[in-house]
Amino acid sequence: MSTSANHVTQAVAARALVLFAHGSRDPLWHKPIQAVAASIARQSPGARVACAYLELSQPDLPQVTSELAAEGIGHITVMPMFLGVGRHAREDLPQLVAQLQGQYPDMVFQLMPAVGENPQVVDMLASVALKGL
């Protein structure tokens, strides 16, 4: 979902990927999301990847967006790291991205479907689960 009217200018802008998760007060909860970010960095060393959280954790998406804007990033892809598509993925995150678009009108925000909607993720989880048989 590209929401900027300035597509031609932003087409060549620096890009970043933000892994967006719910958050938790438990610091161990963050490890899987951080592990995904580290794997992305290993697989694509030039990629700019960051983690952001909806609640109970820092940094949140507005803070990460501010940092990325200060770095000159002009395109942010937000990847919801949710298996289920509940209210956070359906309502809260799109509203938050719309607010950020209002604050950063020259930035392109691309909101991806939740990872749980990706057939590759579903198949991978099934393969892992089947190893328990």
C-alpha cells in the first residue's frame, strides 16, 4: 500500500524494512523478532532493517520512523510479524501508518500483509510441527 503522492521522487529513495511486532515487557520475547532482523542483515548486508513494537516495548513505530527519516530513508516497508490477523493488524497498524504518513508526507509507507497470511510461512510452520510426529 503506497500512500505517497510523490512516487517519482521517492522511487529512488533509500529504503528500509521495519519488522513490526506486538511487544512485551519480557525482554526474552523480543529475541525471535531480533533473530529475523539479524538473518535479514546476513542475507542482504546492505539492507536497512529495524524492529518496532506496538506496545509494551521500545522502540515503537513512530520512533523508528523518526530515526529512519533522519537517516534519509524515503521508503519504509512495514512487515507485520503477526501469525493471526487480529485487531492490531487489521485496525491499529493501518491507523498508525496513516498517522505517520500525515507526519511524513514525502515518505512512502508500504504496509505488507501479516506474515501469517503468507503461504510460505504456513508451510514452513507445518514442516516444523510435523517434525514432532
